[in-house]
Amino acid sequence: MINSHLRDEIQTRLGKAGVEVIEARISHLAYAQEIAQAMLQRQQADAIIAARTKIVEGAVGMVEMALEQLGKRGVVQLDEERKASMVSNLLVVLCSERGTQAVVNTGTLYS
């Protein structure tokens, strides 16, 4: 459709000189630098959002599986507050861009 419209526009201008335009195509399209930069930033943002969405979906699935397995095997009984804390910690670890460092708790969980 664009090629056809382009051909018609060129034919209108060159027809006055007796030139017949048979075909017109865009072989190269260059955007202004500002527009190209904005388009690249948008593409990068879309890619980051898609990657983060995938990471979070996987992390939530892993947390669900961990809670299910802990409950099924009776490894530990967690009240809702401790469960929320564990979920928060697991999500931080699983969604982090950097490697995590272990923290050794020398006190009680219920202090």
C-alpha cells in the first residue's frame, strides 16, 4: 500500500516531464537521531519488562513450590508472619540481579 502511494506521488510530479513511474520502493529508511534514540529506549524498556515479568513468574512458582514442599514434608511449621517473611526473602534472592550472600542468624527466629 505504501509503495503504491509512493509511486502515485512520484508519478504525479514526474509525469509532467513525460516520465512514467512503474514501481517505487523504500530501500532505506533512516530516522532522525532523536527519534531513533527514543525508539531504542522504548525497545530496551519493553525487553527489560518482559524479562522481569518472566523472572517474577518463575520466582513466584518456585516460592509456591517451596512452601508446598515444606508443608508436605513437615520440615517446619510457619505462621503467616514467618511465611510472609520467607516469601519476601525468597523473592529477593530469586529476583536479584546479583549473587546473594548468606546471613547467619545466631539468635532465635521468634525474638
